[in-house]
Amino acid sequence: MKHQYLKDFLDSKVVEYNHPRFIETDPIQVPHTFKIKEDIEIAGFLTASIAWGNRKSIIHNAYRMMQLLDRAPYDFIMNHKEDDLERLLPFVHRTFNGDDFIQFIKSLQHIYTN
């Protein structure tokens, strides 16, 4: 692929996607609902982790994840009790399940703590 062709192609994608209207129909809207840096990071990471398949389904399930984390993902990750994790078990998005979700929460807690 020629360099100029690739540049033109990528520039056209910037024009197509680099505007606020794109957020309205994309899973990136989920982290945009938060103000705290860590909440944004976690919402973005978890949303990206389930970002395969139908966009509407991804968005719906990403918001479900945030609800399960009390709409405060960083606080939940840092302060949850073991019992709090049980409510995550029924969560499923395609091949991502509640056990995966719990492991992500525990891993993120380890990362943010260390």
C-alpha cells in the first residue's frame, strides 16, 4: 500500500469519526458519562473489553456493567466487599461472563493498589 493512499484513507476516517456526533452511537459514550479520571479509565477499559458484536448490545451491556458497579467504577473496585461481587455473576455479554467480570475487578483493584 502506498504511503499517500494510506494517509488519504486515514485522513478520511478522521473526518468521518472525529466529531461529537459519533459519540452518540458508539460505545465510547459510556466513559464520556464520567468526570473522575479513574472512572473514565475503568469505564473505557471495561467497555472495550466487551466491544465486539452489535453496537447497541455493547452500549446496553456496558451501561449494565456500570450499574452493577453502582455508577462509580473506581470506588467499587477499590472498596467492594467480597459479597458485592456476587451480583456480577449473572452478567453475560457474548463470551464474557460474570466470572470474567469479577476477575477484571480484582485485577483492576490490584493494579490501582500497586
